[in-house]
Amino acid sequence: MSLDKLMRGYVNPDLDIDMRAFNVMKSPVPCSSDVWISPSQSNIIKKTKMPGKRPQNGVKMVWEFLQYRILHELFKEYGERLRDQFRIEVPSAVGVQPRDWTIYTEFAPGFILSLFDEHAKDVSEVKHLNEITSPLESSIAIHLGIISRIKELEGIYHHDYSLSHLIFDPNTPTLNMFDLENTRYLNDKELVAAESRKVYGRWLRIARNRGADLRKLGCCYEFGRDIVPKKASVGYVEMARKVGEEFDVNIQITKGIVDGYDLSLAHPKVKD
């Protein structure tokens, strides 16, 4: 594999997917991509950048594909060290067609957090430690605490980190992070922490409007942070190197460069 080969298109060789057999889905939130789902592989979705939303260079699609691969593996490292009751994941990317502005990823079940009010009426409790039941708002606060701590430990800067890019499945429970086109390593803990605090603040406003106890949510959030004691043995930078070796590309995780191509990633800032 190489960047040239990735640019011509790649699909995980272990998967048998008919790339033409996808049915359109309507994204429940404003989205820069058209979304499709495979009827034969219900756990695979296809996302194609809309005209006018496409990056200047198709290598940007390769960057996002690689970020999904890197962070999927990194979050698995953390998952092995966390208690089974709490799962933080990034869907794995299984294919990319840069010339068609398309990426294929695993499907993440659950609901997008920005649409919480539309789904919360269907779920009132989730299972946690020692068979203790926890209100849904508190469970989400725990998972947001976990992911905020991982982001800070590893220097994961999302750039578009928001409730619209987080999916929570109360049945597992699992929190999935997605939309990684500008994600990179950033050696600025405060900026990484700030984008996480902003999302948590927005979550608090939703939970408060539903009558949740903010002090309890704060304790849950800190509990989530506290159960992530230290960095993974194979961290973000090292995982990027390993994935780069897998695909025979040089990933400069801080600068947003793949084999000399500068992707001009969005300037680091905390978005309003």
C-alpha cells in the first residue's frame, strides 16, 4: 500500500462489500456529507462529501480515513483498561475512495447527543457498576468525562468537537466520536481541554433543562475522568506511526502532512 494506491481507492480486504449496494439515509443533524447504509452489511455506512463541502485535495479524505484507523485502535487500547461498563470508541474506517470524496466506516448505533431530547423518553436507565442503575444523563456525563481525559492525555484535538459528533448507545453503554477530517495531535493541553469543556457545558444545559442534578452530573463527569489513570502504552503519536507503516505512508500527526502533502488542516481554535 502507498499514498498513490490509497488515492486510487482502498477497501478492507477482509470485507465482502458491494460498493454499489447502498441505500440513502437522511442525516438527523446538519452534515457536510450524504450518508448511505449497506443493506447487505448493515454495520457499514458510506459518507460522500457534498459538492461545495469538498476539500481542495482528495488527500484530505485519506487523512480522515487514517484518523479513524488511528483513533479506533487507540481507543481500543483504553477500552482494555477501563471497566466493561464504560466504552469509548471511534468507528473503524473500512474503506476510502478519495476521487469520489467517499469514506466507509462502521455504523455506530445509538443517538446523536445533540438530539438527546428526541430519544431520552425511550430510555430512562442504563446499567453500571455493581448492577447499580444510573439515570441516562449521569451515564452520559461519565462517558464525556472519560473521553475528555483521554483527549487531554493523548493531545487529541478534534477541532469540530460537538454534541453533534458524539453518538451514545445506552444499551452497551458506549460513546462514539466521529467526523475526524481536521483531527490531529496538538501539544496544547489547554486548547484540547477547552474544546472538551465547551461540549460538557452544552451537555449540562440540556441536562439542566430536563431537571437533572448538576452537582451529581459534575461528580459523574469527574468519576469518568478519574477512571482513566494514565496514558495508553501505545499512544496517539505512536499509533499514527504504526498505522502509517501499515499503509506505507508517513503521517505527520501534528502538522497534518501525509507523504509531503500538506492538508492545511483548519487552524486550531475552540469553535463557538
